[in-house]
Amino acid sequence: MTHDSTPLPVYRLTEHYRLLICAHEAAHAVVAALGDRQCRGMAVAPVGAEEWTPVAHSGKRLDASWGYCTTYPVPRPLSCLKWDPETCEEGYDLTLAKRYQKQWLAKTVFRTGYYRELRAWLCESLAGPIVDGYLLGKEPWLESDYTRPDDINQAQACCDLLPFRNQREFNHAVYLTTDALCNHWSAVLALTEALAKAGTLDEDAIRPYLPPPLKGWPTPPPRRRCA
């Protein structure tokens, strides 16, 4: 299981910014559903909040966040990423994750569909930042600084575990995610409204808003043809 959390600014939460947070989390949930991933719960801080420390469905306290969307499962090698900028130059121990991935893929029973699951998690991670950019009327910030496990840093780490070149995987995932959000924008808006109204949604409350999984989605980057 993993959770997405939105960083907590120093000012109090306004109604307008709260609605943006709801859309961010709704985008994660909708794209997760397209990739056949489950959403266990979502929450957003109340209007006027100056601090908020929610407790995820796992029982873990989430510090400094305005909202979260908890999805599962996490591909096993990704669960081995260790985010420690003091000891790892990139903020995570990629060597450990790749070693675990090699052991994981050696078991044939786990190999089928593994990369598709990894790409589904990648697209889900990108969905929130892409919607942020759209709603704010600017290009989404998709640059990684490797300092903490936020959406973009986790997406970059995911690309490092995929078979094609990192940037090629990343760009293809941005394309697929943007297209998916355009095609299911009504679902994002409906779930945004529901979360804004309720403040907290559990798995049963979220499910009616989610689209059915897309068979074989997301696809790998197209192979380049030789001239």
C-alpha cells in the first residue's frame, strides 16, 4: 500500500486551494483505477486549517499534508526504495531496488504483467501534478529534485526500474496519463466534488466514481523503427 500526500504550505487552507487538492487526489484515484489499482481511501483537510496530521488507513500518521489518496498494491521492488537524502545521492537506494527486482523477476509466476503494473503506478503518480498544472493554467512541474518521496520523485524512481531509457518511459507515461485524464475528466470532477463535500471517503464510497480498468493499459513506449 502507498499513499500520496500534498505538501502543507505555511498559510491556512483556503476553500479554493482545498478544491485544487481534491482534484489532485481525485486524479490519482481515477488513473489508478484505469491501471487496475485499488483506492483504499482519500481525505482532505478542512477549510481554514493551519495544520493537519491525518492518519492513513494503514494507521500511519501522515505529517505535513493537506490531503492524501491511499492506493495499493505497491510493486514489490518499489517498496524497497529507501528515501534518505543524507546517505543516498539521489534520495533513494536504487541499487537495492534493482537487486530486489532481479530476484523478483526470476520467479516466473511474478513476471507476467509486472512492468505493466509498474507503469500503472507511474501514471498514477503523474496524474496529480498534471492536473495541478491544468487547473492553474500552466505547464505542470515535472522536474525531480530527489529530496523526498513526492509524486514526481517517485515517478522518476519508477522509471529507473523500467526496461526502456528513463526519459523515454517518463515522457510516454506523461502522454498516456494526460490522454487518460482528458478521456475521464468527468469522473475526476465528480470525485473532486464528492471529496470536497465529505472530507473523507473510504473505499466503498470512492468505487462508484471510478472508471473500469483499461485492458492492457498502460502500454510500453513504442519501439523505434530503424530507418
